[in-house]
Amino acid sequence: MKPNLRLLAATAAVAVVTATLPPAAAQDAPPAALRAGAATSVITPPLGEPIVGGFTPFPAEHIHDELHARCLVLDDGETKIALVVCDLLGLHRSVALAAREHIERELSIPRSHVMVSGTHTHSATVALGPNPRVFADEIELSDYERFVARRIADGVRRAVNLLRPAEIAFGHVDAPEHVFNRRWFLKEGTMPENPFGRSDEKVKMNPGAGNPNLVEPAGPTDPRVSFFVLREPGGDFISLFSAYSLHYVGGVGRAHVSADYFGYYSKAIERQLGREGQDPPVVAMMANGTSGDINNINFLEPRPRKEPYEQMKHVAHDVAEKVGSALEGLEWSSEVSLDARYRELDVKWRHIPEELLEWARQTEANAPRIGDKSVLPLSYAGRVQRLAQATPETKLPVQALRIGDICIATTPCETFAETGLEFRERSPFEKSFVVELANGYYGYMPTPRHFELGGYETWPGTNNLEPEASVKVMDALLEMAAELKAAAE
């Protein structure tokens, strides 16, 4: 049964006060140390901008639902942090950096304390830099990318304007029925060729629902929805921030712009937590966890064809219902300190051997024009050649943020579920989770084990970083988490 959240909020607030103060002193309680404010900015692109979820972008013809930058600011009286989740496939490092520089300059929140992530909706336009993509740390922003950076900063400014005393509670709930590993081992001799003309890989991405050659998934899933929720002491809810390791759902109308299930989920949570006419309104947000090898397709049990938006609504509303029900019994606190760490790691771009580069040149020289089966090889021929021209190393942004006893780690890649599970297991904070596609976009980041298995996520041009990138990222995240833990003790 769905709990009465308004009654729950009031009851829990009374419990916290009576447990920590003598009855006579309750009326004279000092104001909460923690303050929170949340706001949204619309970042919907103009019609005609390219939708970039597939190999061949196409112009947007209809706005099904507006895209947003959802912004949350927390303040412990000495330190502020800002968390922003954007309805975008991802953001180039330069876009995120421009937004974070605006925020630092205008609001005095250090850029190291600002996280800007993308949800990975496949029905949004490009904020990843030039198309075809160039492998560079710094790019000149397009008009839309400058608009996105500005709107992110404006949303954070509005959240600062709305800062007010707050309490926070952390929770989690499992939703395993919506997440499936999309990388599969197939029966021997049934692996199709990849774009490079080889069929010696050990796993296939998206092998087809009901494929009789399926053996087993190549990795785990992470079914956990991690979240924290903020409210005014004994009063209205302010915001709920959550993360779930689900790539996206899809199933939009033709050439539609949409926030995918991330937007539907946020609206559903806001309806659950907000009262009619509440001002300022509740702001909910769903960040992408570690979903580089996870999607919403059960390959063992094919589902019937769904109408546009039907499946994403189902996933969003079910997950929102689970999160709403998990609010009961949470422990609330207003005495919460904040901290953050940020690094840019020296990580090598993917090395392109000469024989692969020669394949790319020959493919471009000999392939028929687009319109037949040469589309995928041609696409990768271009990617391989551009990647071969990259500088040897890049600056890979990683971050760890502490909110009381909660630790949020970030990566700028499409990160495998097992990386998120490993961080949660090894983090010095019991309440830990990872947000991917934060502060930049560098493609897929398989673990070294998966490089040996092959598959789409490991192809050069899909994966752009050295095979040890996930190890370097994990080491840095755990070091930063340890620093945050030591500083808090």
C-alpha cells in the first residue's frame, strides 16, 4: 500500500525532535545546519537539431516532452555543493566545464563541488561536440551547447535562491525486473561478424530477444535504486535525488525529442511528494548509475510490441512507486556536513594499430555509399581514423562528493554495472553509489575482463580509452572516498 507521505513527513519529524531534545526545549530548537534548494531549467533544443541516439543522426520534428537540467544545491553553512542532472545523451567535458565555470564565478561554488551529469536519453540532441566526433579535451561550443551551459548555471542560481533549512534521509530499494545485462555469450560458431570483418569475439551486445543461440549473460546487473530525499524540517519535501543502473528505455515517436523514462520518473516522484500548489515545487531527479552493459530488454522472454512511450511509462511509474514506498522508516538528519574531491586523471586514448588503421582507409576507399550494409563499417572506419589522430593522453574527470555519511562517486563514461557494484562494496562509506556520464563524455569504459571478451562496447570508436581506464578510475575514486572519510573523522 502506498504510504501517506504528508503524514509520514510530519510523524518522522516529530520522532526526530522528541528523540534528540527535552520536551521543554523543542520549541526553542536552533535552525537546522543543513540548507537545500532545488530548481529546474528547460534545455529543450530547437526543432531541426539532430537527434543523436543512433548511428545516423536525424532532425528533430516534434517535442514530446521538454528536456530539463534538474539542479540541487546543498549548504552546510561552510560548504556548498551542486548536483545537476541533464536530459541529454551526455555532455562533452567543455560543456560541463563551461557550466561549472559559470557557477564558480557567479555563485562562488567551487567547480570541484559541482557535478553535471547526463541521463543518456537517446531522444535528445547533441551536446557532445562536433559530429563527426573529434577526440579533444577542449572544443569550441555550438550555440546549443552554450545555451545548455548557461541554463545549467541559471538553474543552480535559482536553487541557491531557494536555499532553506532542510533535513535529509538516505534509502535504497531494488528493482531487478527492469534491468538486464545486454552482453551475451552465444553458442560456439554462431557469433556474427563485427564491422571489422571478424567473428572471433566471445560476446554479442543485444543478441536478439528469443535468440536460440543464447548461452548466458557476460556480466551482472545492479538492481539497486539509491536515493536521498530532502524536506523542510517537519514540512514540505524539497527534492529527491536518485540513481539507477538502467541505460535508457526508448520507444519514442518518430523524430521525437523526449527525456525518456528519466523524465516520467521525476514527474511521478514529484506528484507523490508534492502537495497541490506547493511553492516552491518539489524537484526530483534520476541520474544514470552504471549501465554501460545494461538495458531494459529481457532477451530470454521477448515482450509484445508496445505503443510509443508505453514501456518507459511502465518502468518509470513502477520504479517511482517502489521508491515512494521505501520512504517509510527512513532516518532523518539536519546536522550534515559536506565535502568534495575532484581530479583529472591522465588516461591514454585507445591505441590504434597500423593494420586497423589500414583497414579503415581501405573501407572508406572501397565501400559503396550509404544505403546498404556498409553503413556500420563506414561509421567505424571514420571513428578509427579520428581516434588515431588523438593526442596520446586525455584529462579524465572523476569526482567524489560527501553528503553527511553518503558518498557519490562519478565517472564520465558509459560504465559497466560491475564497476558500480565494486565501488559500493569497497567504499569506506556504507551509503555509496556511482553516477556515470558526469562532467564529460568519453564513450564506453569496459573492465579489462570485457576487453578480452570483445563486443560492441569494446570496439575502437565505441570505446575510446585504454583497457586499464576502469582500473585507474576505480583507484582514484576509492582514494578520494578515503580522503573524504578521513576528513570527516
